[in-house]
Amino acid sequence: MCEFSTLGLLQCAVPKNFAPREGKNICGSAIRKLRERHRPLVTQDQLAGKVAVLGIVLDRTAIAKIESGQRGVADYELAAIAYALGLTVSSLLEP
């Protein structure tokens, strides 16, 4: 549950099962898992092409680095990846 403090800052309660993750993002492993489960199979290169059609420049190497946690991912990139895979952004943020 999140709420704004008296100073206007957003404060959120941390879930009890929260565990910090290694790497530069929290969605990479979910992107990989859901991309590999997609039917028909979507390769990293195909995913890069799908997001390019949406105007987002992510090559295969960038997708690989996102999936391995070596690269951060911007909110608009995450939204494009979710759309390209026919998923919701929230599904990519679940462990």
C-alpha cells in the first residue's frame, strides 16, 4: 500500500516476502521466462524487432543484458517489451 506523506513524498510499505535482487533491474528474469514461454517462441532478436516497430531502439544485446540484469530498463522500454509480448507491465515485475 502506498500513500503520500505530509511532504508530498510517496511512501510504500515493503512486502514481507521482499528480497533485494542482484543486478540493475527487477524484471529481467521475468522477461526471459515469459519470452521463452511465448508461443510461437520469440527470440531476443525478434523481440528487439517488435519493440523497434514501436519506436524503441533495443538491439539483441540490450535485450540480453536486460534479461541477465546487467542493464537497467526504462519504464517506456518495459512498456514496449510487455506490449510486444502481449503481456502487462505488472506481469514482468512479478518474481
